[in-house]
Amino acid sequence: MGKNKWTCFLLILAGIVIGGFIGNLFPDTWVSYGQTFGLTQPLILDIGIVAITFGLTAKITIASIIGIIIGLVVYRFI
């Protein structure tokens, strides 16, 4: 299996998802400590015929950062 950018991206994304899941499993521990950023209220663009709603929020926790690091280590050994 050759190394490519998509493999690295998918491993980092998997690390973020698994780290976020672990952070939610242990909500009162140090692994769930983090920061949420993004749009707190959705941005609505209403042009009469079509209404489009934009919204994005990201929560970065210690568990997510550990997941990213583990994903990069796994990518290095592939």
C-alpha cells in the first residue's frame, strides 16, 4: 500500500473522530478539556426563492489532538 495524501487525511480524520468519541465518553476528565469555535448562530441567506443556512462549529479537545498524533504515527508506519 503506497503512501499518499488521502491516506494521511483519512487517518487524521479517523483520529479526530475517535478522539472526539473518547472525549465524550469521559466528560469530566482532562481528555475532554478543549475549545469550541465557529458560528454560534447559523447564518441565513434568504433571497426570496431559496433560503440557504450556513453553520460550522468545531470542538478541539485534548483527546482529538491525541487522536491526530496517533493517526500520524500510524501513517508513518504504513
